[in-house]
Amino acid sequence: MKELDKIFKAYDVRGVYPDDIDEDTVRAIGNAFARFVDVPRVLVGHDMRVSAESLTEAFIAGVNEAGADAIELGLVSTDLVYFAAGDLGLPGAMFTASHNPARYNGIKFCRAGAAPVGEETGLLAIKELAASPSSAERRGSVEHTDMLAAFADHLLRLVHPEAMRPLTVAVDAANGMGGKVVPAVLDRLPFKVIPLYFELDGTFPNHPADPIQPSNLVDLQRAVLDNDADIGLAFDGDADRVFLVDEKAQPVSGSLTTALVAKRILEAEPGATIIHNVICSRVVREVIAENGGEAVRSRVGHSFIKELMASTGAAFAGEHSGHYYFRDNYRADSGLLAALYVLETMSVEDKTLSALLEPLRRYADSGEINIEVGDQHAVIEKIADAFADGSADRLDGLTVEYDDWWFNVRPSNTEPLLRLNVEAKDEPLLEAKTAELVALMKEG
């Protein structure tokens, strides 16, 4: 069995196949997960990666050895597994490495009701149990079920299909699970869909399934312009995240999408609580306040956000990384549902996406800058001293705010990196402050 410490991360299990993660290892993890959740049945789904089927079979064997039955969902998106966990009231495991290169694979877990499983909410316990698998007297069984149609019905119930107007929608699935899940929903709406790379292919022959990288949006941008599309949607490998491109082929940040969806939700639910993480643009909390909502900041990461949603009753949460969470979707994230809210807003307001976003483009931002450092804590303290005249907090790393700019620097959970995000009122100030901070970080 492979080294468990290497593949158990803060929010999931992930590693290179078969060097870091293989069938023997996931069989032990399946056994551990079944013992950890301690229920008769467990949901298991997988994406289109080359190693997905054999790893899923091994995981199910481990579940069965622990005495639990497995419900095999087949080729699905991660948000479909979350839906199934909520709809059926069962814990689930999804085999995916999300946006990582083809040689990677991994597992995302959730409890019944799509409740999160992270480092502090079960992953460490699962890792400990995996080190010593055990067999139950009764061996579990395997059942196969298809929940795609039920998932599509669920998403369409959360928006207003009758309000949608004819739009041309370019969609880049990056040979990931969006190629299967997106048509099940969008084909039921009055849209002309321009499909890019809908063929499921875990080798990612066209470009990486990582839409946060601008280079991976080039094909979608071209398709939007060539087809006079109203919007472009780019999904990651397991299709739980989405990034937008407007009708002018301009990329839309996760923060702007969060602000746009928050505004739509607050129109339907005045006064609702909306959560955003610490690296979202200031425009998010401004839009929430302008529309009568209550903004709550969160640490970066789905497990923190889902727990905060549960304690506050928040209707919606967004992350700059393209994750969007909905209370009525079992507090789980769904890129496809976020896209539906945007398409509904465009339809109801009868405006182009660029026109809807124009009032929200208030700041310049650096995007996330990753810098390798020797001592993460020491560098953060050095930065805190250098910017001691700002308003600082330590909710997640170090955030320092000034009237016309702010930054957040936080340590990576898995690498000797610091992650820097800077936002300012204009490009010159952004460039100056970013250069200042990067220089400090590189000094070590």
C-alpha cells in the first residue's frame, strides 16, 4: 500500500497514479470510509480518467469487505454525487482529480446530505482506519443506478426555466464530465449550445481541464466570437466549477460571478446571508450590501464554507476559484447551477453579460500568485510588520486592508508556497503594491 500521508490532503485524497495512489491503496481507503460512515450503503461515482474504473472497482471491493453495500453511480460529475448524497441521504465518494493533469487521480468524500469531509471533519480518521483494513462477517453487494435525469430535474427546479430566453451558449467541457452532464440540463432550455470537447477523454487531448488558467480559455473565447455567442462556459474536469466568458470573449472572474449570482439570489430572498471567502473581490461584499444582504467572510475551502453555511443559514456562497454553493442544493457547490443563475439573469434583465458586469468591474486584481518560500510563518510575519499601518486580520493567513487596496497572503496546505492575492482601485496601484509584496516574499 502506498504512503497515505502523501495522498491525504486538506480536502480530499489525491496523487499520481500508480506511483502515489493505486488499487491496493484505494481498496483500503474504501474499507476505511465504510467503517468511518458506519451505514449500510455508500454512493460511489467516478469521472472519465483512464484509471477511474479500476480504482472505483477496488474502492467498492473495500467497501464491500467492510460489510457495506455500494451504489455505483457510474460516470458522473462531482456535483451529481453531492446531489445524490443529499437526495438519498447517503454518504458518497467521487473518484476525480478535478483539474489536475491526466496522470493524477483522487477521491472527494461527503457524508449523508452532502455534508463535507475535510481534514478536520473526517479525513484524518479515514486515513488512520485505512492503515489497518478489516473484514466484516457479511460481504456487501453492488447496485448500479443512474441519477442524471433526477439531477437535471433538481437543478431546473431551483431556477425558472420558463423565464429563459433563446441564447447562444458556447460550452467548453475540456473532455471532462461537463460533456455528459451539461447537455442533460441545457438541452431542455431554449438555448443553442456550441459544444467544445464534449467527448469524455481522461487524457485531455485538447487542453488541460483547468479553466482558472487563461491559456485554457482561448478555444472558448474563439468559439464565442466565431459563433456570435451570448456567453461561454468553461468547466473543469469533474464539472463542479465553471468560469464564464462574456459575449466579447472577455474572461469573468469567480468574484464577479459570485457578485452577479448573489444579486440574483437577493432579489428572490431579500436580507439573505451570502458567504464569500477572504480572497474574493471587495465588489462581492459591496454588491451584497447594496442589495440588502448580509455578507459573511470565510476561510478558503469547501469544508469551511459548507460548515459556515450550515451555522448561518446562508442562501449562497462563492469562491474566487469558481466554486459556488447553494443552500437549496444541500449547501453543495455546482458550477452548472451557477451558470443557470447567470443565464436566468441575462434572460430576465434582457441584457448582455458584459452589460450586467460593467457596474461590477470596479477594481484591478492580481490573480493568485504562488511563491515558494523557506519558512511560511516567518515570511508572513515579516509582511505583517511591513504593513502594520493597515487593518489586519488572521482569518485565513494574513489579510491587510487599506482604503484603496488590500491583499491576502496565506500558506499552501500541501506545498512550501505562499499564495498572494492583491486588489486595488486601479492598475498602477495594483502593479506597485504587488511588486512590493512579491519582493518581500522572495527575500524570504
